[in-house]
Amino acid sequence: MLFGQKLHPLNFEYGRQIAVRKGAIEVAGRSFQARITCAEITPHCTRLRFENSHVADSRNYSDAVVEPLRAGRAVAPQRGSPTFSTAACTIEVGAARLKIRLASGATLETTEDGFGFNGEKAIFCFQTATATGYYGFGERTKRFNKSGDSLDFYNVDVGAVFPHTFQRDDYDPAYVAIPLAIVRAGGHCFGLFMDNPERLIFDVGQIAPGQLLCQSLGGNNDLYLLDGPTLRDVVRHFTTLTGRAEVPPLWSLGHHQCRWGYKTAAEFRALKENFRQCDIPVSALWYDIDYMDEYRVFTWDRVDMPDPRKLNEELRRAGIRSVAIVDPGVKLDPSYAIYESGRKADVFCKTASGRDYVGRVWPGDSVFPDFPTPAARDWWAGHLATFIAESGLDGAWLDMNDPATGWSCPEDMCFEGGTAPHAKYHNQYGHFMARASRQALEQLDPHARPFLLTRGGCTGTQRYSAIWTGDNASNWEHLRMSIPCTINLGLSGVAFNGPDVGGFFGHTDEELITRWYQAGFLFPFLRNHSTNHTKEQEPWNFGPQCLARIRDAVVTRYRLLPYLANCFFAHHLTGDPILRPLLYEFDDAAFENLDDQFMVGASILVAPILECSAVCKSIFVDGVKRQQRYITLPEGWWFDLLAGEWVAGGRTLLYSACLDEVPLFIRDGSILPYFPGKFQNSAMKLTRIELHTFLKERSAQLDYYIDDRETRRYLTGEYNTATIRAEIVGPEVALHLAETGPLPPGTVKFAPVLYGGASATASLTQQGRRVTRQLAPATRRWVGTDVAVRA
Ligand code: GLC
């Protein structure tokens, strides 16, 4: 089936006879027999399994759900009735209809002919006439709310499949398949997750307005029902089911620099020097494919890169980490040791004819590790671990694993020694590559926090790797799109993600790169990356003013790293994403479509300028051109950092910002942990933290997580929680800090900084000691700038 095509509901047969038998409900038609079983997975999640007699292989190939939740508790139909009841919902199965009533109040029904089969293919047509929002769906282009859209789940190398769409932002599918639909109807949210690794399509009102169609092209279908009622509830339940990212190493939350075309050790030394001279922090430099010996994975070009280990040690001394790309395509070359070792170990994917499958990627003819098998993962992990250790690298970048196979037909690639058809693992190829690569990092040091970045992935990949959103373009449409894309990926469980800042294809310019850094400076992942033969995109290529603007944005990110790192820690505990739509924090229909502004954590609202000054409405103030945009502020008070004053929310404002500025608002009742000290790129010790406190009418509470920032010991409870409460008491802001946990208390020293001028005095009580500070009112433009007195 081609992209853009779908399954027509009229080509399916829907059930007519129904029987309750042996703990299951059987539905049959002339052409099929289906068996439906139910399991309670958690108190908020129920699974319905649809087994179709036409699917000969009943094995579940999916690695989406975390191991402990795979079985669930079997729930039999109620006596004498085709109804299942779990803690999260009641499901009534009719001959051709499903009626679902979720505990939180939402109801969902299929249409009259609502679930049907056509050979191996299955279709589910739900009535969603009252739905006003559809979210999630993994990595997607276009807008945040997918109402009226159609979404295909089949990972592709976008550049190869849709070469004409770089100027547009509407290609579909992309590199990551996560078939999660979060539906908002009547103010309630609930989730439908179709766990089937084969190609699926969700159509949310394009074929039939007011209907949600889930279509699967093969295999059996596990439908997980996730209860709400809020967006936050659904995301938390979904990430309980499919896992959450571990807390990343601190350096990986910094600023990254990459470009396809960096080739020699001298270039990397020059980059290090340029970042130092330009005074722009950079936490990692990235090696794209040109570091390799003719694109042979796990090799270095020894002419251009004579001693990578020495180079990486040099970078590390400057606080700069290094990450190298590794592609799955292994050059088919009998004189190449890695190829020979894989061939001998018989770990490459096969065709139906029993030969090693050959694709055509960077090294020319290439074979591909059969990642779904433990043997291939062990083989890959062994080589990757050796390569990382010998090269002194800090992480790996997993690319072309959608899988990209060039002009060679990917469907010829079979798995598990040629026994599993391509469709079973196509969407999971990048995921299993990430799993194998994670094994390598754990092999090297089981205690260190791993860092991997992948392009291809599927549900659950966040357990192993961060994701970047692939080859975008240097234009305003792609900048604009990066916000809903990162947000929907976050709602789909992948909190640690981001786009190529500045855009990959095409030439960026001073204005676009400035606005992109300003929009992206608090994205979970921040990497400047571009393709070769385009305008050089490092921050110093656009003149001194632009450099200063980028510096402001990047330095502010570093100052706020304790805040970001804390969001990541909280994500690990709760599933809450880093970048959030306003709807996540403010459950109000007014925010159902809002995607040109966003929250970072619960406190910071970013409303970047996303239009070029040539088209954006502008005004001149004191001779300076300012771009205008509308900003919606939810109810309550917001501290406007550009104006340095409180503004009332519950309204939409026409706002303006010159090229130096990004509109930033802090929610009343916020405490932002802020790093005031010295640092050199990624080398920073978070032992002194300022508590930037924004109180107008609300009190605030922050749970700040403290651990060693380097190891995975927090996974076994080795972290403290500093709970800071701030309230206005008469003329003073009082902060109370209580630290709990197994680590010695007091390793982090806190000091308050007040914003907003409501009070001039802050007192901080820590371990029974009360310290009072006189504070000057602050501040302008960025969090932390121009704060005159720090406690
Ligand atoms: C792919 C990647 C891109 C990388 C290029 C060369 O297009 O998506 O990021 O620079 O390959 O390796």
C-alpha cells in the first residue's frame, strides 16, 4: 500500500455471531473468526486482545510494553454476558460493536459496524463526534491537534521517501511509530494505544468526520485503553505501561554542535577553540559519517583522524564530550573485519531466499544486523563497546535505522534468521538497535548514565535512547512545526527529544537561526546540526550581534540546567514530559489547539517569535523594529521577564519582541532552581543553587532532586529530595527547605532570589537555621539577568 492510501471500511466484514467461551468472547462472520480476551494491566489500563483466525502466527512481536506489565491479570467475561469489567473500565462486546465506559467517566463506542476483518487486516471504527482534540501519535509533522488528520505508522527515511517536502511541513509518516491516540471529548481525555508493531493507520476524521478509525495491515492487535480524565493522567498511565527514560547525564542536557561534513581532527580542535573564543558553552561535539574509513562502521579514517582517543581526551579536558554516529549498514566487504566477524557469527538479516539481505546506503552495498535477535545484539554490543572505549567517546548516535536501505526494497529484509517477515520488525528496527547499543554502554559501565540518540524508533524506545526528529529544513515552517512535533512526541512517552536547531537541509540565515535558538533554548534536546554544502551553521557565522543573541539563549539554558535536570528527574518518576502544551498544565478547552507557545516544566511559558520579520506584523518602538504576536496567558499572574513585571492572565495579548528578545513568562507560585556558579562547557558542579522565586498571590513548592548527577544509583533510591516551600508572610517571602533521603543533607547550598518586587526581604530556613536577606528587585529579559543582589 502506498503512502497516503488507507483501508476502506466497506472492504471489511463485521461480525454477526457472538459467543462467550472459555474466558473469551468469540465473534464470527462468514470470512473470519475472532477471539477477544481482556486483561487488567494496571488500575488505569486495560488490554483487549483481538486474535484473528487469519493471522497464522499468533506471537506478539512487540517490545513496546515494559516486561512486568506484559501479562496482566486475565479478566473473564461477566457470567452470561459478553462484558468485561476491570478497575479502569467496562467493555461490552456486541456482534459488531464495542462499548467502553472508562472509570473516569468517558465513554467510547464503535460505530454500528465497528470492528471488522479482511483477511489479516483489521479495522476499528469509533464514534467520536464529541471529540475536540486528538494528540500523541508519536513523531508527527503539522499541528498539535490532529483532528481531521490521518496518520500512518510505518517508519521511513523521510528524505529518501519524500524528497519534495523539505519546503513543506506535511510529510507523513516520519521516522518513529507510536500508535497512541489521546482523545479529548467533552473535556475528558483518554488514550487508545494499539500495540501492533506492523503498519497501522489512525484516521481521526479525515475519512469520516466524527470518527476515529484504527486500521491495521496485519498481525494481531492489542488495544490498550488508558483512563484519564486529564491529559496528564493519560500520559502518566501510558508511560507506566511503556516505560520512561532514565535520568540522562547532565552534559547531555547542554548545548550540542554537529554538522555533516566535519572531517578532520583539526576541524574539531578549531571548533573547540571557536566556542571558547566566542564564549558559547558547548557540551558535546558530534562526529558525523565522515570520521569513518569509507563509511565502515566502527572504524576511523586514520589519515584525517590519526588519534581519536587523544582528541576526545583533549575535548573532555575542556569540558566537551564527544558522540559518534553509527549506522546499522555494515559495508559488504570481505576484507573488512567487522563484516567478516558478523558473517561468521551469522548475525545479519536474511532474505526469504536465505541470503544476507543487501541494502544500498553510505558504504555502498551493505548488510544489516538482525537486531531483534539476542545474538545480533550481543555481536553489536561487543563491537560498539570496544569502539567507544578505544575511541574515548561518551555516547553514540544511531542513524539510518528506520531502516534506511537506499534503493534496495526494505521488505526483502527478514528477521530472526529469515523466519520473521519484514513487517514484524520494520517499525522496531531502530528500537532494537537502540536496545543493543544500550547493552554496549551497560557492558562498559553499568553504573554510568548512558547517552544514546536515535532517529528510528517506536513505542518504548525512550527506555533506551533519546530521539531527534530527523532531517528537517532551514525554514520557518519547520521551526514552527518543531514545537508540536516535540510536544506530541513527549506526550507519546519520548520526553527527551528535539529537532536539528537551525534546520538540516538548506541555508539558514541570521534571523532564522536566532529565532530557532530562542524557541529551542529550553527544548529537552538542543543540538545545532546541518547538512554539508549548506551555509555553515555554527553560532559565529552570522555576525557579532547574532552571536550575542545565541549566547544569551544558550547561557540561560546552562543557568537553568538545574531546572531542566529536575524536570528530567521528575519525568523519570511521573512520566510528565519536559516540553508541555498549555493543555497539560491548564485543562481548558481554550488550549486545545494552542501550539505556538508552550510550557517548559510547570513554571516557564515560552512564546517565541516564529515568523520572519518580512511577513510578521512589526512595529517600531524607539526606532527599534519589534515583531508582534498573540500570546495567551492562562488565568492567574505571570511574571513577564521582558517587561520585568507581573501581568494578569486569563487573556490573549498582542505582544512584541525585537530580535534580541524571546517572550518568557513565569507562572505565579514558581521556584526555579538556577545555577549561578562558574562552569566550563559541560563541567559544572551543582552544589550552589539559587532559588529564583516568583510569588505574587500563590505560594510555591519545589521538589528538588539531589543525587551524584553521574551514576544510576538514584534508581535504587540513592537521592535526596529537597522540598522547598515559599510563601508571602507579611512584608517578607519565607522559604522553608526540608531535605529527606539517604544521602548526607546539605551537600547543595541554596540561596533565594526574589522577582517581582512584591517584597524586598526573603528568609530561608534550612535545617532549622533561618537566614534573612535583603534583595533588590529584579529582573529583565532572561531568567537571572540583571539580578542586582544575590543572597
Ligand atoms: C542522515 C541523518 C543526518 C546525518 C546524515 C549523514 O540524513 O539524518 O542527521 O547528518 O544522515 O550521516
